[in-house]
Amino acid sequence: MRPRGKVAAGTSVLLGVSAWILVAQAPVSNESLARLRNLGKAFYANPATRAEAVEQFRQALLMAGNTAREHINYGLALLRAGKTAEGIQQLEAAQKLDASIPHTWFNLGIAYKQQADLDKALAQFQGMERLVPNEPVTHYQIGAKAGL
């Protein structure tokens, strides 16, 4: 029997780290966009303000345009707020824009796994493995396919 609580807790940490990494990357010249991203990150970290995080990242996406970074941040906030279908849609959009970003592959894998869509989950984890071959968490997810 798998310890579900520990896996779920680890997943939440990874989702949180994914959002932080993308918010922290690349300098932003537009102060308003930087403010939206920073507010989104702050709200994302607090379970009581998940809806606010979604709104800040939605506004950042509208302001920045159709960028993978904004779709990922918005998608992760939607997933964390329990809006799974919308979150998956945003991560898929990001992956279509830039398939080289590992965050989309891993987080889509987790989302599909939670929906018991095992084939899609495995395909996403394998995509993550191609991009980051030495990531232990990815290998765990692929190796745990029987338990997916």
C-alpha cells in the first residue's frame, strides 16, 4: 500500500516550487507585470488566498500575452485552487508554446495522475524524463506506474 499522504504532500511542495521558479526567472521590465507576478506568488503560498493568486496570474497572462511562463503560473494557481480542468488547459497551452519547460510535463503528469488518466500521466512523466534525465522524483513517478 502506498503512503498517499506523503506523496500528496510532496506533490504540493513541487507545485509550489514550480511556481516560485517561474516567477523568479528572467528580469521583468514592466513594473505592473512584475507586481502581478509577485502578488500571485505571495497569494499562491497561502491556502487562504488561492482565488487571489488565480486572479493575479490571470491578469499577468492578459498583460504579458500568450507566453508559456504566464500560462504555467496561471495553470498552477488554478490547479492549486481546485480548478483542475482549467489548470490542465493552461499547462497544455504552455507546453504547446514551449515544450522544453520541464514544469509543464511534471505538473501535467501529476494532474493526470490525480484524475486517474494513467496513460497521459505516464507520457508526461516520460517527457519530463527526456528533459531532466536525472530527476529522482520523475523516476519515482515512472517507476510507480503500477500504483498510478
